[in-house]
Amino acid sequence: MATPALYDFFVISSTAIFASSDIEATLAYYKDVLGFESSWTWGDPPTFGSAKFGGVTIMFGLEPELAAKIRGHQHWINTANIDELYKSHLSNGAKVVSEIEDKPWGFREYVVEDLNGYHLRFAGPPSNDPPKSTSFPEGITIERRKPTGEEFAVVSMRSFEYDDPQKELLENTWNGIVAMSPKGEAIGVLRIMHDAKGWFSIWDVGVVPEWQAQRIGSTMMNEAIEMIREVSAHANVHLFTFKHGFYERLGFTLEPVSMRRL
């Protein structure tokens, strides 16, 4: 009988189990300070318990001797609204041992120490805050049309050939916005997809680096939204981005999304 390879197994989930010196106090801290939901305990008094936070579950076993030795052991938790969570933890009196900052490995992180000494590393998308915007430059024109393959390639820094899959991508695009420089060069693009009646989505918003932070991106977005509203006044408009703060200023709100990979 052949030995199965690792990829033959389908891993359902993984849950950390922390040592705790006091189950009830630990769960209260995770709920009241860190924002977890206490889910259940076992025993009276409890010798085991669990706390849940979105898609994260941590279990706790009553092991005082072990808990006294684990200070600094780390557990990494990925979240979307990292800055809002950080503010919440600060206001709740969490013990922050490392303040929030963008890390060179591509995440924005901070570290909180729990009652037993575990270090919880909360992480999310980097801030990517652009420099403060200057006024909209003179001579820039905003055109309502799909970008050409060459324009899309230059702004998005993607290769584009006649038989490239991106040709089909642009052909299937409902409409778009192109920002043109005073020299007649494309310096910004975005694509709009008409997904269904009353449903639109905006993709591939980009401005070439030397023209960024000059309100070109926000002007293109406003033009795209206006164009959609002219066709469907009450349309749902979706946008996929990590730069939540930037697009919230344009009226977008962050919504929970659930998706599974097949």
C-alpha cells in the first residue's frame, strides 16, 4: 500500500491551545480587553475554555506551572481593520509591548501581551499612506473610455500582447476611465465591470508613480461613480482594495465578505 503524500490530506482547521493559570480570568481578559467572544468552559471550576474572535479560536488549559514559563511565546493573528483594532485595544487598557507600525515583511503589526504572558501579534495590510495630495494639476484630462492595451500595460505595469489574456480582460470590461497628461500620455486608468443588473465593480485603479498624490486617482474614481450613477442611479458599486481609508473618503464602506477557495 502506497504511503499518501501530504497534499492528499485536506486540513480542516488548526486551533492554538494556551497554558493558563486562571481560565475564568483569562477568558474575561480576552473578552473585555481584546474583544474576543467567550465561547465555553469545561469543569467547575473551569479547567479548560475557549475564546473566539472572528475566524480565530484559542483554547486554554489550566496549567499554572507551564503558564509561568511561557512569557514571550507568540501567536500571529491576521485582521483587516488593524488600526481600528489597535485603537480599541488601547482604549480597553491592553498591555501593548510593541506599538503599531508597518513592517518590512509587508504587514502592519503590533503586539499585545495577555494575562499569562503570551504575545499576540495582530497584523493587517500595510498603511501605504501616500504623501499629502497637492492640488489637481493643470492640463490633465479625464476621459470616459476603456484604456487601450498599451495604456493599460504602461499604467498597471503589466505586459500586454495581442493574444494575451489581458486582451480578453479589456474586451470584457464595460467601460473605464483614462487620465491623460498634457503631453497626451496615459498616466492613470481604471476598469469598470457590469456584473449584473444594478451591480458594478471597479478594478485596476492605477496612476503612474510620478503623477501620484495629485488627486488624479480620486478624480478618476469620482468620474467612474458618476458614470455608473448616470446609467443606474441606485447601483451597488464594489471595489476590491487593501487601501480602505483612501476609498472610505470617497463613500465606500468596508463590508464583511466570505469566500472559499475550491
